[in-house]
Amino acid sequence: MTSKPVATAPADAPVASKLEALLNLQRIDSQLDEIRRVRGDLPEEVRDLEDEIAGYEVRVSKFDEEISALNDQIKQRKQNAKDAEGLIKRYEDQQQNVRNNREYEAIAKEIELQKLEIQISEKKIKEAQYQIELKNSDIAGTKQRLDERKKDLTNKKTELDVIVGESEADEKKLMEERAGATQPVEDRLLTAYTRIRGNVRNGLAVVTVKRDACGGCFNTVPPQRQADIISHKKIIVCEHCGRVLADVEARIVA
Ligand SMILES: [Zn+2]
């Protein structure tokens, strides 16, 4: 497509100049689409990786907190067991000086209770240690994945920077050109143009008829419709896809 300078086309402007303005806008947008197509999924992949990494970091720090809480529990349980041992020692001393069997039995019961307390503490300590082991192994795995993802991210970011760097100037120039190109397009048409572009897969809202077919959906455009398009009396859309049919490309006669 050529990039002829576009004349301003208010609502009462001739249809031909409206179509010319639309074609010009489409040409710019198609070039912008191409730039973004080359970048492809990279920007999204970079965002996804950043999200994934943040998730892993949260996971590791959550596990670190849980391990620290478990270590506190172990410390507390160890203290409990130590206290119980101290009590047992004291009770055993008391048992040496009992005056009767009843007192002896009562102290023996206390000793049993403290022994039970020690057993419970030891069991809880083992459980907590096992939990810590599990969490540590999860942390190790997560950190490994984290390192891998960080490498992926660095690579993807470098790749993206190169691609963006190559096209950044072009994109900026096209965006400026685009701002100027929308000026001569009346609001109603611009809205329709934007809507059609959003609905079609290839981003083409304005096309020409090539070899008797719509340049957007490739369905046949009947001869009478083609004649209407060429006459530029009104804006005609493809009856199959709704794209604006701006012109009919001359067939090359062999
Ligand atoms: Zn069509």
C-alpha cells in the first residue's frame, strides 16, 4: 500500500477521501501489528515468569517462617522435658523420706505423670523435626526452580530488550504518524474501524477487493458490488465479514 498524504476529511468530505484516510490508518496499524507480532508472546512470558518467581519467593519465606515457629516449639518442648526431669528428680528424693505407703504411691503417680510429659514432648519434638525436614526439602526444590526461572527470566528479558530495541524507534514513529492519521477520520468511522479491528483475527478492518474476493475474508464480492465500491459513492462493507471494502485492485491482464 502507498502512503500518500491524507487530505482532511470531515463528515461531508467525499467518500473517496474518507476511504483514503481509513486505508492510511490501516496501513500504519498493520505495521504496528507486525512489530507486536514479532515481539509475540515475549512480553507476556516475561510477566508470567515474574509472577511465578514472586510466587516461589513467597513460598520460601512462608516456609522459613513456619520452620522458625517449629524450632520455637521444639525449644519449648525441650524445656518442658527438662523441667519434668527436674521434677522427677525432686520427687524421687521425696520418695526416700515418705512416712507411709500412701505418700509413696502419691509421689509415684506424680513421677508417672512427669514421665508421660517427657514422652509427649519427645514425640512432639520428633514430629516437629520431621515437619522441618519436609519443609526444608520443599524449600530446596523451590529454590532450585526459582534459580531456573530466574535464568529463564534473564534470557527472555534480554531477548525482549533486543527485539524491542530494534523496533522501538519504528514503533514511536508509527505511533506519531498514527495520531496524525486518525485526525482526518470522523469519529463515527473511527469507532467502527476500531470495532471491526477488534473483531477480526488479522487486524484488518479496511481491505481492498483482490481477484473478485474480499481481501479480509476472501469471500467473493459480486460484480455489481465491486462497481459500487469503485464508484466511491458510499462506504461499502463486505457482506460476509463486515470489513470496509475501500477499493478494487485492478487485475493484471496478461
Ligand atoms: Zn470479507
